[in-house]
Amino acid sequence: MRVEQSRADNIDILKALCAFLIVCIHVPFPGKVGAYFTTLTRVAVPVFFMITGYFYSDTVARHKEKHQIKKILYLLVEANALFFIWNIALNVLRGENIVAYIRSIFTGMNLLKFFLLNESPLAGHLWYLGAIFYVLVIVLLMDKFNCRKVLYYLTPALLIADLVLGKYSLLIFHREFPYILVRNFLFVGIPYFCIGTLIREKRCSETWNKKVLQILIVVFAITSLAERFALVNAEMNATRDHYLSTTFLAICLFAYTLKSNWHNKELAVIGRKYSTWLYIIHPIFITAFSMVAGKLGIKSIYSCVAPIVVYCATLVFLIILQKVKMAMKSK
């Protein structure tokens, strides 16, 4: 039981870290150093999918599959509604036409992208919620027909397709494809979810050597940077953000976390209680702070600390919001 609790705490700490890495993707550190650091942050989303997959057997054991799906659906609706209101507020502040904005959002093409490719017209990062919702529904259906192994067999092909149609499309086809064709439930959600479930089923974290994982994390971090360097110099660095090494780096980081015995109560609480909503609402703080920094004429200075400021401010807001909710409930 202690081992399982320690493992859960490790995962919560990893979630807190990955939430910060995602903030760094959306508001990166400046310059070439920032660009190369962003290459490493790309492990965050795959890790989140793997975490869901890793704990899915617990969900099944408690017969909570449908409950989890409903929870994600509620989050998906709530998050999109929040950004709809936020975007309307921004349009009012900028003196732009609200009716024109609403018409531009609810087009047939946007709805098609939303339902087929998880691309939200309200906020791009919300694709993750749509993707995990679809993944959970698909896995539930596959389990009903006792054929989840089909998804396992498809996983390598889906990961390769992501690379071929994504990051390496310029190298292979001499053209780019819209990144939303591969950044969705099919090419990202399903394979990484399945990797997480397989790590749990095969007890990989028990058999893999911790020191070897440490070495591999360093190796795949270096190869990730090398991939970016090579593609940039060849002028073939496509928009899609997952490199070949991203998958291996994410797996090694996740497995290393499972093997570790970290003790940081504060980070564990952040990961457990706040990482989901930190992911959802941090772009609001990115926009707000960018506007304020622009007005104050400190954009260049602010850019050096923007990821840290956004992460901390979003976290403080969520903590205060939770305390207010608890105070209101106790009355």
C-alpha cells in the first residue's frame, strides 16, 4: 500500500511538472535557448495521456469508466464555455464586432474540426480534453467487444504516422500537412494512453533499471535537441511538435517517475488538485499578462520570466478560488 501511495505521489509531482512544461509551450522562454527548451517540453502531453492509461485499470476495477467519461465531458463543455465568455470579453475590450466573432466561430468547418479532430475554435489547447474524451469512449467500446489489443497493435503505426505526416512531413513529402490532422485522439491520444496501460499491465516499472532510465532520459533529451538542430538547419522543421525522440523521452521520464521515491507534499498537492485546471485556464493569464506588459512597456523583460509568472499566478488564483468555494460551502 505504501509503495502504491508513493507511486501516486510521484505521479502527482510529475503532473505538476508537466503542467509547467505545457505553460512553457504556450508562452516559451525567449531566444534560441527557449526554442530548444520547448523541444524538451513536448513530453508533457504524451505523459498526461500515459498517466490516464496507467491508472485506467483502477478505473475499470471500480466500475468507474462511465463516470470518468462523464467527468471529462463536463470539463470539455465547461472549459469551452469559459473560453467563449473570455473571448467575448476580449472582443468587447478591443471594440471588435461580437456578432462577427460568433459567426466566425460557429462555422461548418470549425464544427467539423471540433468533432473529428478535437480542434476547439475557442482555444487551441482544449483539443486535449476532446482527445481524452474520445479515447476513453473508444477504449470502453473496445473493452465491451474484448478487443483492446487491437489498439495496442495499432500504437506503433499511429506513432509513425504522426511523425511521417507531422514533424518529418517536409523531409519525406516536401510539404506540410495541417498539424491538427495528427494532433488529436487518434495519433496522439490512443497510442500514449495504450503505452500507459501496457506499462501497468506488463509491470515494466518493476523490471526496468532506474540508473539505465536516468541515462536514457539524458540520451533522448540530447537526441531531441539534435533532431531539432538538424531539421532547422535543413530548413525542414515542420510545425508539428513531436520528434522521434519525444516518445522515448516521455516513456523513460514516466517509467523513471514510477521507480522514484520523491517526497514533496506541496508539488504533489499541485499535481493532484490543480494540474487539470492549471492546464485549462493558463492561456487566460498569458493573454492578460501580455496585455499588461505591453501597456507598461516591459515586454522584453517580462518574456524572460513569463512561464514562471503565468504558472504561479494561475496556481495562486486556483488556490484562492478553492478556498473561497470551501468558505461558501461551510456557511
